[in-house]
Amino acid sequence: MDRTVGLILAGGAGSRLGVLSQNRAKPAVPFGGIYRIIDFTISNAINSGLNYLGILTQYKPESLMTHLQNGDAWGLSGRTKCLKILPPSTGRKDSDWYRGTADAVRHNMRFIHNFEHCDTVLILSGDHIYHMDYSQMVDYHRQKAADVTIAAMTVPLEDAREFGIAEVDSKFKVTGWEEKPRHPRSNLASMGVYVFSLPYLERVFSENPGNDFGKDIIPHAMKTADTFIFPFYGYWRDVGTLKAYWQTNMDILDPKQPIDPEEWEIFTAVNEGARIGDRPPTYIGAESNIENSLVSQGCIIEGEVINSVLSPGVWVQKDAVLQGCVLMNNCEIGEGAQLKKVIVDKEVRIGSKVSIGMSEDMRKNSSYPGLLQDGLTVIGKGAKIPDRCRLGQHCIIDSGVKIEPTREVSYESGSTLWMGNGRA
């Protein structure tokens, strides 16, 4: 891997994550208690022996940059290792923004050329949850004398339309390619992990066939270069939707699923924004009940937590019940509150005897009918829900919303409360 430079595409807006990615890039969204989504790709890289890594940012990168800093949390700092954040250059004449995945890499070739011994480029996505040894893929690429190698796995045929889909011969050479086809001819789906031989990458950029890997570069490479599939058989999830994000968090709790961040050796800047030891130990009250849940350090559990994932600093007060919830840092759940299948961003305050997601009404969200499914509700960062408030299923609460306390306030399933509507 000493001759390989890695680039992580981490500039995605993640619009299908709704309020979770409203003020942060999708790879910076917290996940699995103490992690961020991008931690999985970076940890895969260092565990594979990769020493040089560039992070290509674009959409609202502040939270991501704060998290990454100089890469020290992943051991990517010092004389022989490197993690460098690569935002769009403001000196570009045509645009200050990358026009696509390939365009982002094209405008960072100088970073690659800083490493004179480099002959291979590993291109990764920063918004997937998986465990992979990239060194095996790079070795496979070299054994095949390939120009391009694409990691791919089989998916259910009904899901294939969401991916780049490959057709291959008996040697796994790509013979056909469709990007998100309406009627896929195969279910071999690209994972957004590519290995390019540097000479071919330079050549294809000089020919300038387009700005996106899936739509432009891969179809071009299939016709003009030796392009192969590297078959992958492990756990991999694209967490680009709220349903997928929630389900992947739930997979951590499922012993039948092979996802195990600790066993995978996933690293993170776990003490980001605080000194080591600032958080107290987790407190579990005498009358509390925790079933099949992940509870992070600094939590206070006095109520009931069932099939839920809690980030550091969450306080669940007496007689409160969480079922199938994902709570991010420093949330407070009031006494007697009941939450079912709710994703709660950081620093949310939910009052006593609040009910969220307990209604049997399954109507879709009125503003974004495709965003929430299966009873999920999502609450944005810093929102305040007063005592005795009732929210149905498929509700969206914008970041910073403060619902005015009244004797009793109720919002039916499918409601959306935006800051633009005033103090809801």
C-alpha cells in the first residue's frame, strides 16, 4: 500500500437524511453512539495499511473538519503519514464547486503527485458503513494488470436501480454498465470504491470524458481500458436515507448481523470538543431497565431503553420509555415521556409525559412523503419539545424549533414543523 494514495469523497449534501444533514455534510452525521459515518471509511483505510489520505469536502464542511482535524485520532499524522482536507479551490475560474465525483478528483491531482512513488489511486466514498481490507483489492487490481477496478456486491434485484450496475464475464471483466437503471439487467452493484492505475487516471482526465465516475468515467473505461470487478461479500450499507440510517443503527444491536465497530477496529475522535475524562461514567438507576441497547459513556438512565442506540451524554429520566430510537449527544428525555422509532439529533430537550411515534396513524409526511417510512420520526438539533406534547408518526421537527408550552399540544402523524413557520 506504500505506492497507493487514497481520496475520500466527503462533500455530499445528503438531502435524503433531511434535518440530520441540514447543517453538516452527510459523512459527518453521528452514527452508532460514538462515531461519525466517515469514521468507517477512514478506519478501513488505516487498517488496510494506507498512509496517505485526502478528504475531498464541499457541502457545509465545518463539522467534518472539526471532527477530522489533522487525522491524529486515526494515526494519520507525522512524517510518514498524512490526512489532508481538500476543499474546492477558490482560485478556479469556472466554478468554486466540484461538478461531480470525478471532477473533485481531477482538481486534486496535485495532491496525488506530491507522492512521487505513487502508481495507484484508491477512491472511496465517505458515507457508507462497512468493513473492508482495501489492500486485498489493490493486490487484486495489480494481479489483473487492471486500469480500473470496482468493488461490487450483489443486492436484491428490486434495489438494483439505486446503484451503478455491472455485467461481467467469467474473469470478472466488466462487459456492461448501467448507472441507476430503471430496468437493471444485473444485480451486481458498485459500492463506490474504485482503484485506478495512476497513468490511466491521468489519461482519462486529459481526455475529459465527464465529471462523474458512475455516469461518465466507468462507461468510458469499460470501452477503453481493462476494467474489472472486485467481488465483495461482507457487510456494506449506504446510509443515504433516514430508513437506511435507522436500520443500520439497529443492525448494531442485532447479533445476526455482522456489523461490529469494536471488532472492526473503528477509530473516532471520541473526545472531540472536550478533554479526556470530562464525561462522567454512565449512570444506571436502580429502577431503570435496558434491553438490547447501546448506551455510550456519560449517559444517565433512570427510565426504560429498549432496542435503542444512545450517544454520550443522553439523560433518560424516570418512567420514560424509548423503543427503537437513535439519540445523539446530550439529549434529555423528560420523566414519563414515550418515544417509538424516533431519530433525535444533538442537544434536543423533550419534556415530561411527551408522546412521540405512539399513534397508530401511519399517514405519510405531508411535506416530504418519501422521506420517512415505517413509522419513523426525526427531530433536528437543538429542538425543544414541551411537557405533554403529542407527536404522531412520520413527523419532521426542524433544527432549533421550540414548541411553545401550552396545557396540551398535539400534532398528527405526517406533520412538519419548520423554523420558518415561527416558534411552532
